[in-house]
Amino acid sequence: MAIPPVVTTSNGCPVADPFSTQRIPVATKDYAHPQPPTGPLLLQDFRLIDSLAHFDRERIPERVVHAKGAGAFGEFEVTDDISDICSAKFLDTIGKKTKLVTRFSTVGGEKGSSDSARDPRGFAMKLYTEEGNLDLVYNNTPVFFIRDPTKFPHFIHTQKRNPATNCKDPNMFWDYLTANPESLHQVMYLFSERGTPASYRKMNGYSGHTYKWYNAKGEWHFVQVHFISRQGVVNLNNEEATKLSGEDPDFQTMDLFKSIENGDYPVWDCYIQTMTLEQAKKLPFSVYDLTKVWPHSDFPLRRFGKFTLNKNPENYFAQIEQVAFSPSHTIPSMQASNDPVLQSRLFSYPDTHRHRLGVNYDQIPVNCPLKSGSFAPQIRDGAMQVNGNLGSTPNYSGAYNCPASYQAPMKQSFNVPDEVYEGEVLPFSWLGGIISDYDYYQPGRFWEVLGKQNGEQEALVHNVAVHVAGADEHIRDRVYAYFSKANKVIGELIKKEVDSSLNCSGTSSPRL
């Protein structure tokens, strides 16, 4: 172990004894047996005050969602040419490599929750490209529970703690989901074994949202992204996950760290699905609907790269807890679509970082762009401004149509046809009369896919039954009807297992 440097205060003043405090000794006339200085502490003892004051403030607010996580550094490598789809510079040469940091996480639990929770997993990546930081803020599920952003706070609250009991509440959980049936596709995915991954290394990642990527001609396509694990996909059953929750709640975090430490670097292949605007108009669902997948038979996967995680963080707090991802952190050729949940995230993610980390969170080293010469003269000052604040540069730009005005150079943009909108501003709720039979079609097909895999249908039924048995009877009845929308057999099987378990336990509504 290396010899540590001399201990100092936070301002760099060397400290002779970091464990002593300044105190006034008790007056005594017994000079032969002097007493230790047991009098009051002195306010002037900066060494003590410096240590305690920082200790009181060393915790920052945890993320509202995705609080528990693990991460690592690595590199992305281009494997195939997709210049007809995207003109991003980091993709312009086969074999080109780009540094990155990736963070995996659970969604609903607190920072100290278990890695084995039945929960979607966050799968976020920051690529340090020459055109700025590109954040790919994905999940390990290809769909999500909602498609209306106003529902997000309501949904998340029902997955957390009851405001009265401060405990997880199956009534809240299932009351919300059954009242919002567009969630069924994701819930079936979550309550299959895919809802409890065995390792962060052994799960896939999906953009879920639809994005718009532009080529050098300004032509654009709708795009969805898939990260496919070369380690395969391995999941836990409900009982294995419950056992690990008690015995080793951080097992996925340590699994990722140890594998990289031992040189067993995890790798993912990167693919896109693409769709034109004309193709989107012919779909039986909206291309902006986060509860739907794109059929691979119609929109096949196309590989464009791979990424490898090969370096652990040296300090978790500095490099993983403080890393800040947002889908609004993008580059010119990769833009958000009009998916309303994605549009909402463009604001919400940077806003939570400003609250959690400070207005200048982008100056934290792990969040800094590759080029330190980023230039936004109107974004100045604020707490923890440490990069020089653009020095004496004026803190504004004038009008670009006024040559005499102070102005910064402007990147040339494409003037190309895009989607066209016209009409009044209207209040809109997707659920308001727009739930259709197709909302249950894909969940029904997912049930059929599970039927082709040994024990997967039985596992989904069992996992739901174990969880919903803790809800009140009228909520349970709604759950049976909810799953029956995908296939009536599912609701019947869940009811049968719940009734059996309740009869055996001799109670009408056990709490989990």
C-alpha cells in the first residue's frame, strides 16, 4: 500500500494530529497529577469544524428514480457502416473507438434497496464524442408502463411507499396498473422471469423511445436502438431473487465490479431498427407509443457497433453517483422524436440534476464534454462555477442578422422537410377514449412467446399471484380482469393460484 500524503485541512493546511481537539483544561492545583483538558471545545478549532461540517453535508439527494445502481467505464467501437442513416462523427469510420461510462440501476427502489428487486433496470450510457456528450438513457425492457408524461409522477408514487404506513403497498401498486391498462405489456414483461435479471452483464438494453437520426443529406429515419449482451440473458426466478435479497442484496453491483477487475470484460452488440415516416403512417399503433415494440419481421435489426466495459470506477461517488445522464444531451444528427414521454424527459432529467448536483453539474469531471472549449456565453455563473466562466468573453450573443452585433459562429444546419403540424392547442390524454384492442394485441403475443420457452408462462402466473395475494379482494378481481385482456387464460390461472394460496394460509388478504 502506498504511503499516504500528509493530512491537511480542506484548505491545504498541514495537520500534526488529525484526532486532537482544542479544549480548555480544567483548573487544578494538583500539579503532580494534571487532569486532561476536559473543558469546552473551542469554536476556533477549524480542523474539527471543517471535518464535521463536511461530514454533515456529504450526502446529496438520491435520484428520485434509479437511485440504486452500479457503473463502469469502457469504449464503443464502430463495426458497420450506417452513414445512410446517421452522420454522427463518432460513427464515421469502421473501427473508430469512443470512450464512455455506463450506469445500470433499478428504477423504483431507494439507494439501499436490493439488486434482485422485481423492477425494470436502467441502462444509461454517456459517450464522450467530438461533437459533445451523447447520453443514451435506456432500460432493459423494450416498452414502459405509460405513454402520457403527466402519469409518470402518479405511477412512480404507487411503486414506492404508502404515505401513511411508509411501506410498499400492493393495493396502490395494482390499483394504478389495472386502472391504466396500457401498462399491461410492460407488466407482463416485468412479471416474467425477465423482471429479475441475474446480472447487469447478462441483460439487454433498449431505447424504448423512438428517436430521429439524420444522415449527411439531412434525410431522417425513425430509429430504435438495441444493446444485445454477448454474455447472454440470464434471469432469476422469484424464489431465487427473494433469497438473494436477504443474503446478498448488492450481488449485481459486486458481480459487475469483480468481472471487470478479473479481466472478464462484458460486451454488448449495438443494433438499430429503422422506419420511414411513410411506414409509420401505416402502423396499427403510434410510432410515439412507448408501450409498443416494432415487429422485427417488418423492421429487422441492423448492427452498427459494440461496446466493452473494461475499467471500474476509482471512486464510486465521484464517478458513478455524480454522473448525470439526460436524453437531451445529444449531438446534431441524433434528435428526439415527438414521443410525449421522451419530450417530458428532455426537461425532467437536467432539472433533477440541477437540484441534486447543482446548476453547473456538467463541470463535474465525469460529466465534462470531451472538448473543454464548449461555448454557451449566456450560461454563466451559478454555484460551483470552476471552469473559468469564459473569462472576459461577453455573456451574450447579438442578433445573427445584424453584422455589427457581437456574435459567435453558428454551425450550419440542414433545411430539410420534416413532420408538419397545424391546428389548435388541445388537452390530450391517450387514455381518453383511445384504448383499443391493439393495446392488448402485443401483450397477447408476448404470452405466446413465453409459451415457447419452458416454464415461462407458469413463472409469470406464479410471480403475479405471489405479489397480488397481498392486495384486497376487489383489487385482486381487477388484476384477473386486467391480465385477461391479453388472454383470458392468464387471469384464470392467476386467480386459481391466488385462491389456492389463500385457502392454504387461512387468510383472505395476507400482507407481503
